[in-house]
Amino acid sequence: MTKKELALICIERLKEQYPLAECTLDYDHAWQLLVEVRLAAQCTDARVNVVVQDLFAKYPSVAALAAATPEEIEEIVRPCGLGRSKARDISACMRMLRDEYDCGIPQTFEELLKLPGVGRKSANLIMGDVFGKPAIVTDTHCIRLSNRIGLVDGIKDPRRVEMALWKIIPPEEGSDFCHRLVYHGREVCTARTTPYCEKCCLADVCRYARENRLSQKVEK
């Protein structure tokens, strides 16, 4: 089976398992998602969703948040960890949106990457969820599961995983597929415990599950 054939099987099975493919960050406006994805670095989406309630209540617009000092932002976002650097990036990003984009957000991948604190993962998330464009979001779940399943071979660098997946994932499926990998990574193919291969819809095609079964047979 080729990696492209494996990818198509994974896409269809995960669609059945998780019919709704949505971002697990809660937001009403695109600029809020930009803020949240920066806060989500080394922090759970669940915690970010709680913290931003106070942030957005106090600063309900790009202009309002741009007018806040990094120290004022840090005071609220500190529970997400790395508060100083995240607050600095959020402040600079909002000021750039205010001054150069009339409080909107840029609509091309290249322009998004120019925003402070925005990397390829964040830019792909915005392109896919906000603008409905092809996107591959290589977060920790995507990287871990892609390697375990066998979609990529021992690649841990996010950019390299992204480039490899672009070659085998149909463009229109990329964004939703990555969201479903997040769901599956949290519920079944977990990072901190042994994956629950016995209840995985991909167990018969997954490289990790196959190798794990073989190793158990050898031990017996």
C-alpha cells in the first residue's frame, strides 16, 4: 500500500469516527483565533478557551487589544505559560493588524507569516478555518499520529511533516483531516499512555499497531 492510499483510508475512517471536524479553540472573530493559537503553544486548548474569556471581555476588538501594553496582556494570559513572550507577540501582532490592515487580517499565507508570533502552523490554521483554503496544520497530534500510522517516516520537524503530507493528502481534505487527528490523538492514539490500539479504527492499517502486535507475538 502506498502512503497516498493509506492516507485516503485514514481520511475516510476518521470521517466516520468524527463527523464534525472543528477547531477546538473557541472564537467568534478571526483575530481572536490568531491570539488563541499563539497562546496555545505549550498549553492546552481547554485552558486557552478559559483564559481568553477575560482577555476578550476586557479587550473586545483588535484596536482595544492593540492599545493595551504587553504587561497588561501578560497579566491575563500568564496562566497559559510563557506569558511574557506570548503577550509581547500578541501586542505586536494586534498593532500590526491595526496599523497595516485596518484591524482586519491578511488573507494570504505569506502575509500571515509576517505577523509577529505567527508561524506555519498558525498560518495554516487561519487559512483553513477562516478562509476555507487548503491547509495542513502540523501540531503535536498531527506529527505523532502521522509517524505512528506510517504516513511519514520518523520525521519530527513540523515543516518537513507538512511538506510530506501535502504530497499525499488531497488539498480539500487537509484542514479537516488535521482536526480529526487532534480528536483521535486525544481520545485514542494518546501521547502519555500506551495508545488504545484495541479500539482504534485504523488499527489494521497502522504501522505502530502492526509492529506492536508483532512484538507481542515474539515475546510470547
